[in-house]
Amino acid sequence: MSEPLSLVWLRRDLRLHDNAALYYALKSGRPVIPVFIFDRVILDALDDRLDRRVEFLVQEVNRLHDELAKLGSTIIVRYGKPVDVWKELIETYTIGDVFTNHDYEGYAKERDKAIGELLAERGIGFHTSKDQAIFERDEVLSGKKTPYTVFTPYSRKWKDTLTDFYLKSYPTENYSSHYWQTKPEPAITLADMGFQPVGEPFPAETVSDKLLDTYNETRDFPALPHSTSQLSIHLRFGTISIRELARQAKAADDQTFLNELCWRDFYFQVLDHFPHVEQYSFRREYDQIEWRNNEDEFDKWCRGETGYPIVDAGMRQLNTIGWMHNRVRMITASFLCKHLLIDWRWGEAYFGKKLRDYDLSANNGGWQWAAGSGTDAAPYFRVFNPTAQAQRFDPKSVYIRQWVPEVDKPSYPKPMVDHAMARQRAIDTYRKALAKVK
């Protein structure tokens, strides 16, 4: 083919509607074809060949394959390292421009820099756009033109800036005739990459107005089946538009749900402006904490055998379905960091392996909050009492009994640590570490 193509590199934006990069590609005046790369740099590091995230990606990429086939086009799907794949694509196709959307993780930034340089060497344009956030980078700054490091003032500025202009959809459907007309490429399977299916259904990609009506009152109660949207996997991989979701929350006047979307933007901008959080505490003085890091205790926490029912229920839910209710994420994380004095990075990495909705920025932000080392961190002397948390948010033990059916039987373990002792030990350990840097 002699006419240059515009390729759209999909990553965290697996949809044809309201997609910034796709919109700009379709308006480029060249035939458009999407590309998705199953990145071996990421996938080769996965220990478990039964991975819900990979299964979800295959499902959604093949859905796009079918949608594009109906339009007389296709999606180019490759399994390999991005640099190698792009070298192959450059040799295979006549490419005029490549369009993609921003990513804020350290690896993604390095990857995109390398691909941008490779394309520039061949005279190919590389264009990136904002898509997975409503506001990013330097769009919401303090009066001193510095990034916010506390959520509350950030959220006020975020909401003050949130006019309808920022929630407009990109009308990609108006340009569907601009896709490159070609026969569909073969669909990809999990077996093609050495993975196996888990075979579980994924949550729907819609949120009901009924849920928004009760979200503020029900969202902290893990036993309620529809207290949260479980949209996180769809937001993580962009099968739903953040703009559409924000419009729906705003129309329902649901400030609590809108706040959750704001937290997502906040953690993106923290990761973007303070990349050291990927490896270190946001507040570097917290790297002085002398963690106990007892491996046997960590294994009990991972298995959900701590003797604290709400903690064990959360960990077993995570291990079984790859998802955990957000309130329980806070309880389990606090228990690991404060009660057991195990480095938050251990827990962050374990969640990173298990969560079907794993998102580095949100996972990191949540763990650093629990450890006290992050932006809006709970003070180090605030230690969740898991028993009190269970009484408050699962008063009838419905959630606990679902995941820990033996909770009232002699076989259920005694608490592995006394709460009062562990609380004081954590406070003393934190106080000692922080005194060193004053």
C-alpha cells in the first residue's frame, strides 16, 4: 500500500468511542488502523499464567476486532516487546503518523520516549493526547503554580475547573468511514501467549443511576452486593470513558462518586510529578522506619489466616476473585503496615499480583495512605482497629461469613497479634524513626 497510514496505538483506552488519540487519527486525513501490543516486558514478569487482567485484555481486544470487522477494517495485534514490534510495523506498513494517549507510569514514559525516538528516526510523527484523566499534569495547580500534595484543596480546585467543556466526548463515530478498509487479521487467544483462562465473568461496564442515588450511604459496606460499581477494571483499561462517567455522576449530583474520580486524577498527577513514589515513600522520612518484615506473618496475611475475620475475609476475597472491596483494602493494608510492621511495598506488590483492576498510581497511593507515608496519609498514630471496623461496616458478619465460613469454629486461628500491643508497637516504631530526621 502506497498511501501512508495513521496508526493508533491503544493501551489503556480499549474503546472506539470517545477516544482522544483515535479521534485525532481519524481527523488526520489518512486511513486509520488501531494497534494493540501485548507487552512482553510486562507479561513475562507475571508468575501466574492464570491472570484475570490478561484474560480481560484478550476479551476486549477481540471485541474491538469484531467491531472493526463490521466497519470493514481490523486491529493489528502483536505479542512482543514494543520496540521490536514497532520496528516490524515500520517495515511492514507505510506509516505517516502514530497517535496514542498519555500514560503516567515510569515504565510507560520510558517506553514512549524510546518509541517516539524510533519513529522520529524514520520521519514518522508521534502524537500523544490526554484521555484517561479528566485533568492531568499541570492542569490543576495551586496558587503558587505547584502540584497539590493534599487531596482536599486539590479536589476543590478540580471541581471548580470542571466545566462541561472538559466532559465533552470525542465524536469518533462521525469518522468511522476513515478506517483503513482491509480484511480482518486473525483474533488472538490466551494460548497464543502461554496463558490459560480463569473463566470468570467480569463486571458490567455501566453504573446505574440507582447505585449513584445510594452510593454515599452504602459504599463502605462490603456485604451489600451493589454498594460499589466495580468499574475499576474498565477504568483501568479504558473500556469506559472517564468523561462519560463524570457526566453521569455530575448529572446525578453525586459528589461522593465524583470525588472517587477526582482521587483517580489526583493519584495520576502525584505519580507524574513525584515519580519517586514508585519505589520510595512520598514523605522520604518514612523510609527510616525499621520494618519487622516477618515472612511467616506476611504469608499468613496473604492467605487470610491472621485471626482477624475482616482482614482474612478481604484477603480471601482478593485471592479468590482478584478484587477486594475498597473499605476492606484499607483495613487489610493498615493491618499489614501497622499491626505487623511489614513494609507497605510488600503489600503493594502482592496486591499488584492479585488485583484484576491493578493500577499503579491508585494502588501506590492507597498503600502509602495506609502506611502513613503518602500525600493524604493517616497520621502514624492512627491505627485501624480491625475488630471495630468489622463491627461498624459488617455488623452482622455477612461479608465475613461469606469468605471465612469457619470463623466460629475451633479450627479458626486465634488473632496472631494483640491489637493494643501492636498499636503501641507501631506508634513507638514510627515515632522513633521520625525522630531521627528532625
